[in-house]
Amino acid sequence: MRSQISRRAFIKGSIAAAGTVVAGTGIAKAADALVNEKKEPLATLLDIRKCIGCEECVHACRDVNAAKYPEPEKPFPKMYPKTVPVQDWSDKREVIDRLTPYNWLFIQHASVSLNGQETELTIPRRCMHCANPPCVKLCPWGAAKQEKNGLSRIDADLCLGGSKCKAVCPWSIPERQTGVGLYLDLMPALAGNGVMYKCDRCYNRLEKGEIPACIQVCPENVQTIGPRQKILEQAHTLAKEINGYVYGEHENGGTHTIYVSPVPFDQLNAAIEKGKGKPHLDQVENMMADGTNLSRAMLIAPLAGLAAAFGKFYLRSKEKNS
Amino acid sequence: MKSKGKIRSYIYGLILFLITLSGFGQMPIFSRYYIASIPGLGWLGEFYTTHILHYASAVGLIALAVYVLFDFVIQGAGVKRITGSGYLKMGIIAGLIISGGLMAVKNLPGIYWDHTAVIVLDLTHLGFCMALLMVSLYTLILKKTWVR
């Protein structure tokens, strides 16, 4: 097993070198294209066959996003009721086998049967970046945001750590760190509990025309990023070629993370370890669909009120005339 | 007539209760304070349930508001009969409906609004809600009516 220090040093060096060397290369062209593709949401395609589980993406993510990680103040303020859970990952920053406030991407393992052979597949897991993200749309304070390029992120300066985003996320992606953020300046005893953290798809790199670190450092080119429609076309072409399966296109009404697998996702879902910080690969209905339908009813509601008022007037006039 | 007015008041009271309860349910407070742990109130801690109830109550509130408004206009009851607190509550409810309607639009797929605008909208809606609660409490205690 390689030491983390050397690997980190390698990744940092790779990213720095890549930044200076790649001008004129495919990556630079892709980055330029991303800047110019602001009108259409971006999606990533993950070809599960290619992933070798080397975790370069995991460490690259940790390195480039280290400045965004929480530095909680201790001791934590007392919260009421006393049973409100404190969630502290600050002493477990090295954990990389699940999602935490300090680890926004991890590798899931699945032992499955492929062409009659027992095979171990590895799957990079992080936020799916839903097309209509419940974490963003249902955040009570607007602390979770969705950019025009489709990525969703949580503003650490605004988040109060209520964990609603995690509760409404079909994959329970965001993770909380207590003792950090705006709630400390408000009423830490009575409201709030820290800040929620998750993959922000390297929004600050995208703004500069760079691609997310996990994509850039992958030695196997597992991930491809581009306009969602093109990515979907690529995904279906690939799935057809390998007689494979697509995940993320329709889940929760559609996401900006599209997986292509050589084995059905229900098999993968059965094979992966699921639980806290380890999201499933199950089918997900559109969690925002009922709200969208009721929004339509809100448009009809004034007509119903109007009809009732005129109906009453009509009946009363009829009564008077008779 | 009076009984019909009473029914309308009860419907308004029921909608106001449900929309306020489900509105507060949009914030993660019922689980934190173990209100959702009280038998029968578990649904208060389920965000999608309170979200749907809030929207459904909003449909009822919008329909009722338009009905009352046009019923009043068609009857020719005269705006002079409306009390000061009645005007105040009308204004607040209009603000709630407009800001809430905009929030419903914001929640539709493919809608990307400026982040600051979303925060302002959230706080405006909450502000109107608190104002309506306070004014309603005031009119309830002092038995102030909508019309003279």
C-alpha cells in the first residue's frame, strides 16, 4: 500500500503540472467547451467498467477541496434539548470509505457475476447533482444553491446544519459537521447544528474553465463531463455497445450524474455496502413530482374561487327572479 | 347567511392552521424538539408530507381568497365596510400568496434564480407569515372583524 503523503504529493504535482501543460490538449479544449456551455446543464458520465478503484479521484477531491473543509470550534456549544446529536468528523478526517464532511467522494465495491465470472466492480460515489435537486429546492434558507450549469452546492457561510437537505435527498448524501458556521453567531443552543457538506462538483474550478479534480486525475478516464444531452447520448451508445445499463437518467426525475454498468443496477445495489454515508443504487421516483403537480393546481385555484363566487351570484339571482 | 359566513370562517381557520403548521414544518424544528415524536404527530417530521400539505393548503387559501374577494365585489358590499385590520390582513395574505407563488415557481424543474433573490424570497415569505400570525392573534383577542 502506498503512503498517502506520496500519493497526495503526486496528485498535487499532477494537477499543477496538468494546469500548465494541458493547454491545447483535449482537457483544455473540454474545459473551454464547459465555459461556453453554460446554457445547458453539465452532466458527468461514469463508465463503471473502467474504474480500477485506485482512489486517485478520492484523494484529488480531498486535496483541491481541503480549504473548504470545516474547522470547528471546540468545545461545541451546548444544544437543547440535550439529545440533539453532535456530529463531529474533525478527528476522523482520514476516513475515506464513506461520505463525511471531509470526504465528498468514495469508492464503493461490488462483487458481481459478469459473463459467468465473479468480478469486483468499483464505483465512485458522490452527490448525483439532481436536475431538480430537493436539497436545493427545499432548503428553508436558500443555503443550498443550484448553478445554471446544473451543479448543486451548499453555501457553508449560510448553512445552519439543520440536515433537511440530507433528509430529503433520496441518497442521503450531505453530511453534517457540528461546531462550525453561521448558527454559532445566532442561537447555537436553540437552532442549527453546524454545516452540511457534500460534493460541489468543483464549482470554483468550473468557473475558471477547469474540470473537476476527480475527472482530471483519473488515470483510467472513468468520467466524462459535458452537456447533459450529449452525455446521455454517449451513455446510451456505450450501454448499447457493452449490452449494459444506465443509472441516473431518470432517478429522482433525472440527475447530472450518469453511470453506465455492464451489470444491472439492481444487482450492483444488492452487492454494495449501504448505510450511513454509503448511498444505494436503487431506483428513485421523482421526489419533487407531487409538488410540481400541486403547483399546477395553484394556477387553477383562482379560477375555482372565481367560479364559486360567480356560481353563488348566479344562484342568488335565480332565487330572486323566481 | 350567518351560518354560511361561519362556515367560511371555519374553512379559513382550518386552512390557516394547516398552512402555518406545515409551513413551520419546512424548517427542521419538529424533529429537533421531539414534537414529531409525539404519537400521531410523526408526519410533522416528514418534510415531503409537510411540503405537500403546505402546497395543498396554499391551493385552498388561493381559491378561498379569490372567492371572498369576488364575492365581495359582485355583491357590491362596498369597500368602506372593510376595517383597518381587514385591510392589513388582506395585504399580508396577498403578500403571502405572491411570495409563496414565487417560491412554488422557484421549485419547478429548470428554474435557476439568483441566490440572493431566493434568500430574500424565503425571508419575505417567513416575514409575512409571522406578521399574519401576530395580526390574527391581535384581531382574535380584541375581536376585530374584517368588515364593519
